[in-house]
Amino acid sequence: MQTLEREQTFTPSTFPRLKRWTVTELEAVYQQGQGRCELIEGIVYDKMGSGGQHSKLICMLTVLLLRLYRPEQIRGQLPIRIQGGLGIYNAPEPDIAITLKGASEYDDNPPAQDVLLVVEVSDSSLSFDLSTKAKLYSSAGIAEYWVVDVEGERLLVHREPTPEGYRSLRVLHGEEIATPLSCSASLKVAELFAKSSANR
């Protein structure tokens, strides 16, 4: 068997090239029924395989948000439409999005300007959600972005969007209260994690 006598050196050309996708190309994939994906900055990410804890927290948060919003305003793991140049290479599917109008009033995916709140439930994707996703949602002008940190049992509330990112970040735990900008009702962070903690 032949062995290498000296250490191989790797240059960028030895790695497979990344393809930058457009929303139009991704929609063609959807029409062929080839799974759930999400397009962020031209890269297609697999959205399959969410763990049980991730799925459970999405369900629990949806129940809590039903106290604050009309059911038809709540979208679960569905695309939102980004306008302008950002929209060519981005078609995010937040775990939850709250829209200005009900689902029946949109002929297409709702535009970012109609999205009152987006939420990502983060287990293995926390760093990505706090960096790449936060900048995308902020650049799109979405007024409020929540990240549910599954492992840390905390809620990170982003507000005041700019093209460079959100200016305001609050980290809430336990009995602290979260009140969305778009309604006057509130929820306790502890309510979100109560049952999942009890089952550990």
C-alpha cells in the first residue's frame, strides 16, 4: 500500500466550491418536494432533524403566544419574504413569526415589513442565530427578534434594528417578564421552560 512521505498541504482550491443559491432556485427545489431547507446569504441549510426538546419548546412558545396574538397571526416554520437586494439570496424560515395581518390576507409569503416579531429556538444553532440570523433580520428591518436559548434556559430579546445589527439586546431568565413591542400583554420566561425542566 502506498503511503504519503510528506504532509499534504491544502489550499482553497482543494475544497469543493460552494454554490450561491437564489430564492428562485430554492423554490424550484421545493416544487420537487425535496425536503425542508432555508436559504441564508445564498447558502442552503437543512432544516430537518430538529430534536425533541427543540420541537417541544416551539410548541410551548406557540401556546404562550396564542395568549398574546390572534391564531392567524402566528406562523410556524414558514418562509418570510425579504425585500430588496437581500431578498435575492435570503428566504429565512423562523421557528415562529408574528405577522401584522392574518394568513388569509397574504397571497404570498408575508413581507418583512409586516413581520412584528421573529423567534428562533436555538439548541445546536445558537451561535448562528445570534450572529448571521440576527444581522439578517435586523437588516431586513424586523423590529423585534427573540432567541430562545434551550441549554441556557434564557430568552434573548433583540430590538432597534439597523443595517449592522440590533442596537438593543436584553437577556431574560426565570421570573423575568417579556413583553413584545407589538402588544401590551406579557409572558414569563419561566413559563416557557417550566415543563421541560420538570421532565429532566
